[in-house]
Amino acid sequence: MQGHRAAFTLIELLTVCGVIVLLVAGIGIALRGRATEGSALASAQNILSGAVSAARAQAALNQTNARLLIYAQMPPTGDLAKYLRMLQVVRETDPGRNDWFAVGEPIMLPTPICVVPTSPVPTDHLNTGVTWNNTAATGPVSAMMSLASTNYVGRQGGNVRQFFGTQGTSGRVFYLTFSPDGTVSEPSNAPVIKIALTTAVLNPTVQPARPKFNNREGVRGLFIRKSGAISFVNDATSF
């Protein structure tokens, strides 16, 4: 007796097709999300490189000191929208008075990219348990100068100009300084300056509300040598 072979019904075929469509859609969304974050990270890396080059060029063209500032006043006293995302190029107009003038408008990194701060890097242990390699020599953390000032401003012709908004919102900054010859003068004790970038998330249930750096594998950034030369760093293990 010949064995009976069951055939797929139309409903079963439609069900299988539906499952396949859902799986393909899910994979597409996941890949698109990663591509979006990867594109934002690469874009931020290029923006940062351009800002560093602009600061160096200002020092050489004007034969004065120039700095790249990174807004680093931690919320709640600082502005969360600017925290570790807003950059400003400034040049010194009167070394004797320590006066600085903003060159152009502030630059914003694309969401959700932030500059990784100097150690310790804030992570959200309540949700993920992520730990960060905070070793300055080998970890994917930034190594720059830090300046605590409640009113970091510049002057030109006696007029005070806020670099990061209204009075009282500037606060702490990370920075590096270029000399007139285009070399890095601050920080002076580091052969290579590191600026790391990664995606950051905000958990409003953890106070103070600030970006949490949980993507320890997805880090890019720059090495800036004392000569002023820039090298791209495209993975976290290369820091």
C-alpha cells in the first residue's frame, strides 16, 4: 500500500510565509539600527577630527594659542542636551589677560553620540551591569585637560562672550590647546591625547540624569599626537 503524503494547506503556507516575513523584517530593523548608530559614530568621528584640525589651524594662522572645548558640565547643573556633545573652537586674543574668542558657532555631535569623559566613565549598573576599562593608558576613555569654571567666557574689545550659551550655563569643559607652531601644548605630560566617542543612553530613573556609557565595544575616536597629527581609532581595543 502506497504511503500517504500530507500536503501543505493554503493556511499553513500563508502562516509560514508570514513568519518568514516577520523574521526578515526583524533582521532588517536590527541591521538598520546598527547601521544608523555606526553611521552616526563615523560622522561624529569626522566632525571631531574637523574641529581638532580647525583649532590647530587657528593657532597657526593667527600665531596664538587655540583650544578645542568640549562642554562637560554634568547635569543637573549643566545642560543635558549639550553635555559631552557640544564643541567650540576658541583662540586666545590677549595672552596677558587669558582672553579667548569663539571661532564660529558651537558644533553638535549627532544623537546619540557623546564624547567619552575622562575616568571614571558613568555606566548604568542597575540595568546592565556594564563595567568600563577606566585605565587611562589602555581603556577607551578620553585623556584631555579639564577646567572647572562657572563662567568660561571670552573677550574681544571688552565684550564678554559666552561660549556655550547664557550666563551660568557654561561650567566645566574638557579641552586641548594648540601652540602657534601647531603642536599640542596642553595636556603637556601626555605623548598622545585621546578623545573617545560612543553611543550613550539616558536613564531618567537614575539621578543625576546624564548619559550612561553602556556600549563599551562600540567606541571610536582620535589620537592627537604632540606634533598635532591626527589618527583615527576605529575600535575600542585600539585605545
